Amino acid sequence: MDFDLMITSLPKLLGATVVTLKLLSASLFFGLFLGLFFATLRLNKNIFINKFAYGYSYIFRGTPLLVQIFIIYFGLGQIEYIRTTFLWVILKEPYWCAIIAFTLNTGAYTSEILRSAFQTIKPGIIEAGKSLGISKKIIFYKIQIPIAIRQSLPAYGNEIILMMKGTSLASTVTLMDLTGVAKYIISTTFKPIEVFIVAGGIYLFMTFIIHNVIKYLEKKYSFQQ
Amino acid sequence: MELLAFGKTGWGDELFYATLMTIAVSITAILVGFVFALIFTPLKLSKYKTLNLVGNFYTTVIRGVPELLVIYLFFFGGSGAIMYVASIFGYYEYIEINAFITGSMAIGIISGAYSTEVFRGAIQSIDKGQFEAAKVLGINKFGQFYKIILPQMLRLAIPNLSNVWQITLKDTSLISVTGLVEIMRQSYIAAGSTRDPLFFYSFAAVLYLLLTYISMKLINKLEARYSRGY
């Protein structure tokens, strides 16, 4: 055990953790909206809209995240047309490519989580809202969405943790996130176990915090108060 | 389309073999995972606190750390660890483990953590009366588990195991960083030499979709078979 290496690599790894957290928070933020959007499309009665939303979630859940990042980072730049538009400003940056890929990926999972949450809402609650003369829009925003979010908290907590692990793939497109820096230190010092303990410890710490925050929220917004 | 031709002109046969490699790694990995699950599930269900701790440590660490980091640990640390063990027995030559073994071990340990959780959940949801009835009938321990608990457990576990399989299948794409030529690595090579990454990565995505679709169909059949009594 090389404890010196563990101590000297800690600040570098903690610095890289900031990149990981930035990637995570940005993709979760955009992914939540995307997921909510596609979940509402899934509830739409129009079969084409419905199938479109299903296709989106099927494709992004059925392929590895690595393929998605590679298509966006290496693949899209190949199209001449994109290089001429303003999109190229975003797509030439690995940072934004990673965020786009993560957002699309987590959006697909989130849409499934939210859809099942919407479907488990008892019809009686919506009917109660209707009979009180509340408009459909208000029922959706003020009754269905809050209940669905509460219902999906445990599953969404898992999704946050999966996404946190997913951000490690940013290292494959040259971003120096926690895993990227860990790999760099491993390949220069050839001490994989020490670096794994420190980097893994940081990841576990983040998992621990996410887990407990979700647990707290679940308790806070539980139905029996 | 000529890019996908079989033979020397296209990448069809290379990608075909790469797909077989992905399937082989996934199956090896999930079997390795089952072995790990068979070891750690009893630990998690044990009466003894220390054994519980060991089981929980395994599932928590593996499920809380990115797959890529575990793969790097195995990739850079694997041969070192084997050589260390070998040196105890007096063998000091350089040992290199091939990428297939490193990869399927790494993915296997990851999928084992998920399988452990699935098995634990399935065993815990079997009615206590079943265990007691088996004991009362005087069936030996092996028969209790093999003939009574396992069939009921499988029915409950298969839907979740199908998720584990999907996760494992997708995780194998990460082994490409170690240089094992599976779908992802082959697409990377093909994309590099033809300068057509969009096509090859999209094709890789299609291959993965096909694999997940086919395995879904097969698992559904298996599920129907194990729940025929219900």
C-alpha cells in the first residue's frame, strides 16, 4: 500500500469530482424536463405521438451509453451541414457532447419512471379534481405532477445514482472527470488499487449522500403525515 | 452498404464476429455473476452480523462505483495481482491475462452484485410456510433448496434477472477500453479506418438493439415457462 500516493492524488481527484458533479447536475436538470415531456407524450392517446415517445425510450434504453456518446461526439461532426450551423459550436466541445448524451439517456429512463408513476395515480383523485370544477391543465400541473413526482422518488433516486456512474464515460471522450483523472494516475504510476480506493471512495461518498437525500425527501413527502 | 460486405472489402464479417464476442463475454460475465451471487446471497441472508457486513460491503461498493473504474482496476491491476499470487508459489515470470478473461471477470463481478440483490429479494419474498413445510416433510437441506425454494425463487427472480442481463449486455461495451474486439471496439476500428464514425456507431447501436430485443423475447418465453403454475 502506497499511502503517500493516496494522499497526493486526493486533491487531484477531488478537483476532478467537480467536473463529475457539473456533468451530473446539468444532465439531470435537462433530463428531468425531457423525461417529463416524453412521459406526457406517452400518455397521449394519439398512437403516432405515443409510438414516437416509446421508440425514443426504447432506443436509448436498449443501447449502451458509450455508443450514444460516440455517435454524438464522433458521429455528428461528420455531417457537413452541422459543421456550418451554430450547432457546431456546441458539438465540437466534448463537454457539451457528453451532457447531450447523458441528458438524452437519463431522459429516456426518467420518462419511463414518470410514465409508470402517472399510470399508478388513482383515477379517483383526478375525478375528485374534475368534480371540484378544476380545469384539466390545473389538475395536471397541481395534482398529477406532484403525486407522480412523489411516487417516482425511489426509482428516480436509483436513476440519479446510475447517472452518476454513467458520467464516468465522459472520460472516453477526453474529459478529465473523476474516472478520467483516476485512469491517468493509474496509467502513470501503475498503482491501480490505491487509486481505486480513493476514487471509489469518493464515488461511494456521493452515492451515500444521494441515497440519504432521497430517503429524506421520501420521508418528508410521504402520504401519511 | 458495401461497407458491410463480408470478406476483405467490407466490415460485415468483422462485425459479425464482434457480435459473437459480445454475446460470449455477456454470457460468461452473467455466469460469473451467478457464481458470485451464489456466494454472497447466503452471506446477506445469514444470521451472523459479520457475514452480513461482508455481503453488504460487496453489493454496496460495486453498485456505488462506476463500471469503468472497476474495469480499469482489473485491466491495470489484474495481471499484477495474479503475478503477486504466483510469486508466493515461486513463479516469477511475467504473466499476462487476456482481455476476454479480464473483461468478463470485471463485468461478472458487477453483474454479480446486481444478481445478489435480485436473489436476496426473491428468497425473502417466498412465504415462510414453504420453508417450514419442507422441513416438516423431512426433506433434506439440498432437496429443500433445490426442489422447493429454487423453482419458486426463479419465477420471482426472472423478471429482475432479465434487467440484470440487459445491464450486463450493455456494460460489455465498456470492455472495449481494454482492447477486446467486441462490437464497440470493432466499430471504433472500422470508424477509424473508413472515417465514417456516424455509420459504424449507428450500426453498433442497431446491433445492441437487436441483441436486447432478441434476448427480451427469449426471456419472456422463459418467464412464461416458470410461471405456468400461476
